[in-house]
Amino acid sequence: MSLNIVIMAAGKGTRMKSALPKVLHKLAGRSLLQHVLNMTEGLGGARNVVITGHGAEVVEAAVAGPGVQFVRQMPQLGTGHAIQQAVPAIEGDGTTLILNGDVPLIKQATARRLVEACDGKALVLLTIHLSDPSGYGRILRQGGTADGNVLAIVEHKDASPEQRGIKEGYTGMMAAPTAALKRWVSQLNNNNVQGEYYLTDIVAMAVAEGVPVLGIAAPNETEVLGVNSPVQLADLERRFQREQANDLLEAGVRLADPARFDLRGTLSCGQDVEIDVNCVFEGQVSLGDGVRIGANCVIRNATIGAGARIHEFTHIDGEAQGVKVGAGALVGPFARLRPGADLGEEVHIGNFVEVKNSTLAKGAKANHLAYLGDATVGERVNYGAGSITANYDGANKHRTEIGADVHVGSNCVLIAPVVIGAGATIGGGSTISKNVATGELSVARGKQVAIAGWTRPVKKR
Ligand code: UD1
Ligand code: MG
């Protein structure tokens, strides 16, 4: 049976007090709307119909993709009016699932329950029992009992004091028989307190036609909470982070404190991984068996090999290219690995060392205050404190090749393109602009002079 998925995202989000449309605000690194779109993958819908209005161009540009169709709602005259605009885009005699672009944590299992219960025949409402359901449409049931048949939804602003006492609210998500939905929304009016076309008025229409109406309770509050303000967004962010942290703990990852852990993307972990407090993981990160991450690290798009140690305050950002850290490597504290950094096994990268677009073979070391850019570094190379590759001539980047077992002294400048042969030694303080042959010592610096009898200047009185 054909499934249409409609996501309402035209509302303004005034309470966000932001120039950015509400549904584009980020939760765990992805927009609210993107969370909903991702959730629908695999539900079986032909595509997602997204209703845009406020900031339509920006919203559409942000989430455009092969499975997404946009319908504009201008002006926004209510949720029923929103679905009226979507009518030409929904088809078939199956089911239409209606979701909200600002309710990001709805799980696929819950959405699937709505679709299956509807089966193109029943109107299925996702509901939630709340101690304070203020603002929510209330589910009116026959006899006022929890299992009485659903009769209607009454919006909070239109509800009588007695109806406001009902604790079961409508979450804003439903699954409806497509053909009937189209008919019902064409019959809506705006004779209500807010002067809006309420989608929720279709419930009474379904009941009048004898169409079965089911209210299904959401498994928990987090899945159905919407974002209307920065406070609510921050609250949902913490709930989501806590959930992700718990999943990792359950899988055996040892997080020092699940309340001080942030994952904005995907993190895959081997066995016996330890992560200290205040670390942020972004994009795709993979940690091998026994990896230990010190406190206050930020790691984005990187693969860390088994047994590697990333010490405190290290920043790793692979951007699109990625970063690889080999098994048993030691990185940090205060190290910076940039796109294309590829560290072999047991490489050591120490404090205030920056590596970009460079390959370091097994056992190479750069322990202090150094820069390696566009370099190929052989096995067991020792790269001295304060040394840098001058890889950029102001217009183009050039490579530096350093053979195995090279010893680069402290405070050297290697002006690329340049090749240092295996086993060569570069004296401290050298500026190297010519290739160095295998095994040779090269020193390129001013000679030390001693001036006998020199006296220091003294202050004039
Ligand atoms: C709606 C429901 C209410 C439910 C509540 C749950 C109606 C009439 N009421 O109320 O029963 O308890 O959600 O949060 O449906 N939107 C549009 N176009 C519009 C108006 C809204 O696209 O013209 C979108 C909004 O961007 C949002 C969603 O629809 O994603 C809900 O709109 P909102 O104004 O928050 O509805 P409520 O009045 O809260
Ligand atoms: Mg709302």
C-alpha cells in the first residue's frame, strides 16, 4: 500500500528569537528537520513532502535531496491549511503519515506503529499523557475514560476549563487514510478562537463518517517533544546526548561521565575504549580496541587505531579528507591533526604540533612545537622541537620528503620542495633549501662568533 510522508515545517518559530528558520536549528550537529527526514529512511514512503513557508528558500536549500519534495504554504493559516497545500503532492489510496519538522527525536518504530495501525483505513493519532498538557490539543474520549473511543481533538485555546483538565494531549503526529484525508481537509473552516484551519478538526469528521479513530500513546515524552525556544532546544539536546551516551555505555564504552559527552554524528568503538570528560565527537569517528581519549578533546572525521592514546586537549579535524591515527600512536596533549594527517603505528605527536596532509611512517616522532604540512615522513624519523616544513611559496604548496631514520634537529626550516635522504641528520637551526643526500649531516646556519672583551651596555644615569 502506498505511503505518503508529509512534514510540516512552515511555522515561524518566533520564540527562537533567531534569523534562522526554526527547523534549521541544530540538535547534535544536524538540523531539526534533517533528523525527521533521516528517521523516515526505510519507512517505505515514496518521498517526503515538506511544507515550507517562513524562510522557505533557506529551508529548501538546506535539506534538498532526491527523496524530498517541497510544497509552499504562504501565508500560514494553520496546520489544516498546511495539509491543504500538500494535497496535490500526496497520492494513492494508502496511508499519509504527518510529522512535524520541529519534533526531531521521533523514532522510526513509533512512526511505523502509526502507519501499520492506519493501514489506509483508520485515523491514528499519536498522543501523550502529560502532568501539564497546557498548549496541547486535548483528546476527547467517550465517557471521558482512558480507553473510551476517541471523539475529537479540542485545541487548548478553544477548550473549556473541564476539557483543559484532560491529561492526554495530541502530539501533532498522525497517520490517515490518504483519500479521506484529502476530503476532510477540503471541508475545514476557521471558526475557532485562533481563526486558523485546524488539522485536528478532521478527527470529529472521521468519527461522524464511522471511520475508526485510534489514539496511540507515545512510548515516552522525549520522542514527541517539540522545539519552540532555545531552552527547549537545549533540553532536547541533553536528552539526546544522554541517550547516545547510554547506548555507548551499554556497548561497553567507558565514558567517564555520560553527562559530559557530546556526539554530533556517528561514533563506532571497539572493545575497552575509554573516553574522559568533555570530549566532542563530530561527523564519522571510529575508535579501535583499547583507545583512550583524554579530557577536552574535539575529534571530527577520524579513524583512531587500536591502543592509540589521544591525550588531553587534542584537536583532530579530518574535514572531508579524514585523519588516520595508527595503532599504538600517542597524540597530544595540545596536538592538532588536520585533514590528510595519516599517522602510522606508534607515531608520537606531542604538544603544540600541527600535522596537515602528511604521512608519518611507523615510529616517527614529532614531540614538541612543530609543523608538518605536505610531508612524507619515513619510519623512526625524529623531528625536532620548533621545526617546520615551509610548504607554501605564497602561490603553491610543495612536498617535503624525509627518509627513514632521519634526525631533524630543533628549530629547522625545510623549504619545500625538498628531499632529505634516509639516515641524514639536519643540524639544529638549519634552513634547508637543497636536497640532502642519504646519511649526510647538513648544517645551514650562521657561524657562532665569540667577541672577546665585549661589555654589556649600562643604563645612562
Ligand atoms: C498543534 C496541534 C495541537 C497539538 C500540538 C502539538 C493543530 C491545530 N494543533 O498545535 O493539537 O497538541 O500541535 O505540538 O494542529 N505549521 C505549518 N503551517 C501552519 C501552522 C503550523 O506548517 O500554518 C507547522 C509548524 O511549523 C509546526 C506544526 O505545524 O511544525 C505545528 O504547528 P504549531 O503552530 O506548533 O501548532 P500548535 O498550535 O502548537
Ligand atoms: Mg506548537
